[in-house]
Amino acid sequence: MILQGGKGSDTFRFLVLLFVLFIQPLWAKKHKVLFLNNDRVPDVINVFGGQLYKQLGDGIGGLTLPELIPLDFTPSMIDIGDLNNDQQDDLVAIDVNGNLSLSLGDGLGGFGDEMTIAFGLGLGDVVADVKVGLIDDDALQDVAVLANNTLGSRVVVMINNGSGGFSSHADVQLASVLGVATSIDIRDFNGDRFGDFLVKDLLGVLNSVLSDGLGSFQEPDVILSGLPAGNIYFNDLNNDGHLDSLVLDELFGSLEVRLGNGDGSFASGFSFGVGVLPNDLIMLDVNYDGANDVITLNPGSNSINVLLGDGLGGLVEVGGQVLDDLLGEIGGLGLPVAVVSADFNGDCRYDLAVWDDTIDSYIVTLNQAGPDPAELIFCSVFEDQSAD
């Protein structure tokens, strides 16, 4: 652990517990890294209090103070992607009424006017998540909306037409989810180059919806059950080219890992103890040894865990001088609730930006490991490496 805050009262900890258990899945859906103003320096945005704020990167590891981005609506959850193929990041948002909107990036540090996207929001529908990702093989970012109602859950799929609109829609019913779906992820889980859906519900069941790349989808299939109620993330932990799943158990303070088989299914896994009330994580190769590592945030103990991967799916927690040599020291965090990653100072190393809910701002910690930029022929700007 690289950060340990002071102890609060038992009453405060109990209230934090209740808050995290019921509210925390939304935090990870409100924080994104993107390039706002054409300077190729990573910036960060987040939704706070129903408004969108930005903090611009200065290229040397710092961020500006939070600044309001005016919008014509009140966002509750967001995702980003280049929807009109102009090399600018655009904003896809669900507002407080469950409506879906698209605001195109203007390249000047903000977004254009809201365009409401009709996706068939019905009476009694409650939107649980929205994701931007590649569904077919045309290299255009598509959109999926996850909605719950009394009859079950459903995924509404919208295929991008390349100009900021959508050419077709598909509605995939998830009757077995019983209206308690919490998150959706769009990835190629079975290696056929098409985007599939994995939907997790409140009861710890993971449902798979595989795509044929032509706009049709197979019947939903339950592939995992008994998962913790916390947030789920996907990335390749053991370097076999297959996506693995990582689920946070905020109640018992652990991380559950299931290695992917490459066909859309997952093998048995293991659990790793982390801090109190873990609510967000990120996967990246923090020490540049070729294996992905895991960093978890624990608002219940005001702490961060750094777990180094061995490249085979195992994790080892590090601390002390080893950790200082990797990330330096993070000081002053009061309630860390979300984390994103990018190269914030242009040295070809993935850095971290941790959102602190007590000061309503990101705190950047610069990676001390990795290659010496002077030894590199070419140094690219790294985009967000969050495992969401």
C-alpha cells in the first residue's frame, strides 16, 4: 500500500460502507482520459454533481484546476469515443432522465451542442450503463446502452454510420437478468474480431452475448455466477492474448481473478486481499517488465494497493522502497474513489491520476519506472489504460 489515511470514527466508516456499497458502481462511469484541445497532452474529465468538469494536462505532469464544461443537459454517466471519425474525442452521455445524447468534441477544450439519440427508452426503463466500443469490423466506434425494467434487462446496440449518427439498431433481451443488470462491456471476448457483450448483474451473474459482426447476436448465455457484487474489469493479465476478468469485492476487501479461455468463457480463478471497500482499479504494466499489474483504490481505508503481475496470472503486492521506486509517494488523499492512467508528462511512462472525493479534484502521481526517454527513438503519447 502506498497511501494510508487517518482513522475516522466508527460511525463515519459505517456511513462510508453504506455509501460505497450502493453508490460506488457509478464512480467508475464518470471519469475519463481524453484529448480535448489538440495539444496531444492527455486531459481528464469527470461528472460531479450533475455537471461535467475538465482538468487540462500541462505536459509536465500537472493538471489545471477543475473547470466547468457547459452542457445543455444534466449527465449521470458518460463514455467517450470518436463517433464522427474526425480524430476528436466525443462525449456520449446518459442524463438524469435516462436519455442518451452525443456531443461532438470541438477540439478547443469542450463539446458542441447536444444531439439526442433515440434508442427506445420505454416506460419504466432505468438505464444502468452506456459503453462506446467496436462492435463490427468497420473500425468505427459504436454504442451500447444497458437498461433495466420490471420484465428484465436489455442491451440496445447502435451501429455507427461514420458521421456522428447511427445506421441501425438492435435490441437484445436479457430476460434471465431479472432487471438487475449493473454493467456492460464491449470487447472481442472470443477472438473473432467482432465486439461481444458481457453483462454483469447485481446477483453476481455474468451474461455473454456474442456478435456475428453483421448486426445479429447469439442468445445470451450465463458464463459465470457467484461473482462479488462489485465492479468488473477486463484485461490480459497472463499475456496469453485472452481477456481475463477481475472483480472487486467491496464488502470483503478482495479482488477475484478469473483467467479467460479465449472463447468467451473463463476458468476458475483466485482471490487476492486488498484494502477496505475497494471500488476501482486499473491495469497497466507499471514496472515495464512485460506483465500487466493491478492498482486498486480502497476508500474505506484511504489506501491504494499495487499488485505486480508475474505474467502468468499471479499477483504480488509491493510496498516500501520498491513501491517508492515505482510511483514515488502519494500524499494527502482523503477519499480516493476513481483512477485513470496516461502519460501526463511526456516521458513515455504511464502515470496515474486519482480522483479524491474530499477535494473534488484529480491528484497525479508520476511513474518512476520504465524506459529512459533519452534512449528511445520514438516516444508516443499514451492514452488512457484504465481497465473499464
